[in-house]
Amino acid sequence: MAPLLSICVPSRNRQKYFKKTIEALVASMIDDVEFVFADNSDDPTIMDGFVADILRKDRRVVYLPSEKTVLSMVDNWERAVEATTGDWVVVIGDDDYVDPSLATFLQSITKVEPDLEALGWMTMHYRWPHEGGEKSYVYVTLEDHVVKVSKADCFRRMFDWHEATHVPTSGFSIYHSAISRVLLERIRKTYSGRYFEHPVVDYDNAFKVICSGRNFAVSVRPFSIMGSCPDSNSFSLGKIELYKKRIREFIGEAGRDFENDTDVRDFPFKSILGTPATIIQAQNWFKKKYKLKHEGWEKNFVQACMHDVSQYHDLEAFTLACEGYRTALRTWKNGRYLKDFTPTFAHEGEKKAIFVTGFTSHGVHIDTKIAETPGKLFALVEDMITAAEHIQIDPTGLKFPWELHEPDVRAAS
């Protein structure tokens, strides 16, 4: 019998973190789950040897070894999801963690909402320990309510960039959200016979989930941790030269220079500018390819670019990042939105993050140094939050936030 949940972990050349993630996942005693580990590394022997003993002992594990030639990220994610058999699928990075008891929660929630197609949750963040690393903390909410989210609100947050930070706040990508098999197969049928097309794979999927999905819900109780190791793109935020290096590597491994595709090569916002530019580049490709005509997002996008440059901690990096965006804005739509780009650089002393620990009325701030990995951090957090099987779900059906007078929540990543 097919498992309820498939957890996919694609990886490339980050075996140190991949091993720790695998160890944390297979330590779970949850039976109704399948683990698909897809290695795409230059040296296949490292993970082949590590996984061999796990495969003999754990029938839940599916291992896809590195092929003779390195795959693009799109193709590695594609083969990982193709290998799944679960009714629900979630993808995480090799330096992340997701709670396998998500399967237990999915079983409970689908009894009440059998037509649910996308489930998100509040995601925690973790910076892997490294030499010279700054102190960091993670916020853990102790609340556990579950609400429906309207498709219109998902669309507005993704494509209008409504209330965006440096990224849209819509969530509902297969990356750190659970997507039903029904919706995944609808996506494959609708969009070129594949689950993934664009190298910005997480947002490629989010666009399609939001456009094709019918029923969405979000749990305030966290179910996963987004890790940031020194080799990850997220680690480079606020570090301009490192970010540029990561983007060059990303485009180089995509299999093609997607920013020079015919439909988008004249679009001035290139990935090298920053995270909002990377996302809008992918979004522009999606809208052109699938003829999604949508306007009115421009000023909100410019605000996201301002959020992006605010992450730079030194004046020189901030100035360079600003000039890159201004250059793009001058050539975009005859410079109409250049006047809306008005970032200010805070004094360096004001830029330093406040380090806090302790309880609030709704959660707790935890020093991340108490755990060596995201999996170990979640093991500690799990003793503080509501167990998956005890999350209360209204037997009459999920409600929208305005029906419950609850804060408006969504799966912000």
C-alpha cells in the first residue's frame, strides 16, 4: 500500500549536510511515510556508501544515486518527485528538516477536508554552525490553530507582491509545503508534462500550485526547518560578492542560461541583482509562457527590492546593490518606477541584529547553538509544541481567519 506522505531530499555536493538530514529523518518511527533521497554529486561513492546500510534496514527509503552525467537542479527535482508514491509530497533541501509526523496530521486534516490540495505551515529557520558565525536564535510559536487560505489571497501575495518582504509571502510551493498527488498530476498535465520547468524550481512550482490549486490551508504549528549552511544561496543574503558567486554557480548548473531565453532576455531584472530579481525573472517567464496577463504588481515589487538592499550591512555593498536596481529601473517601462525606489542605509550600529531568548505570550525564542543540526533542533522543539496527533481540527470543517477572528496566517517561507 502506498504511503500517505513522500518526503523528497534532492542534493548536490553537500554530503556533509545531506548525511545529517538523512540520519534525522530515518530516526523517525512514523511508518506511513516514504523518503526519497536524490544524490546529484560529482563523486557518487560518498553517498552510495553511506546509504547502503540504511537501504538494507529501512523499507521506507528510496535512493536515487548520481547518474553518469550531472543533472540540472530541475531534472534532479523532477526525478525525485517522479519516484514518489505517496498521496502527498513535500521537498526539502539537504540542509533542512521536515517532521515526518506531518503524515499523522495529514491523515487527521483530510478526514475533515478531503478536498484539500495544498497544506502549508509556519516554517522555522536555522543557521548551521560555522567558523566566525554570529549568534542566532529561532522563534517557535506555541500556537496550533489551522485555517483555510483563499486562492485569491494566495494569488495576490504571489503575483501582486502584496505585503512582500524581499520575497512574496504566499507560500504553497512543494518546497516546505505538502502538495497533494491530485494537484501534482494536474500540474504535470497542464504545464508541459513536467512537475518542474524553470531553474528557480521552488517558485516555478509555487506559481503552478497557486494557479491550479483549489483548496489551501495553513497550520500555525511548525512542521519544518529551513536550514542555511555556508554552501547555500540563503547563506549569501546580505553578502554581495558571495551572492554573486552563488548566482553564477546556480546559472552555470541550470543547464542553460535561462535569463537569455527568447521571451525574457530583454527583461532588465537579472538574478545577479538579488533575490527579488531572481523571483520576478522566473515569474515573468511563467506569465509569458502561459499567457497570464496581470498588472498592478510593479510598485509592490519595487518595495521588495528596497527590502532586499536593506539586508546589506556595509555602505559599499548597499550602494552597489542600489545602483544595480536603479540601472534596471531606468530601462524598465521608461523609468516609470525609478522614483519609487528610495532605500535608505541605516547606521551600521542599527543594522546589528538583536539577540534574544526567552518566552513571549505566544512562543519562545531559542538560541540555535543548543542544537548542532536542524533535526536535533526540531527534536527539542517537538517537546514544546502540540503533538501532530493532538492538533485540534474543527470537525465541521476548516474556517478562514476572518471567521475565527484569528490573525491572518499563511505559510511564509
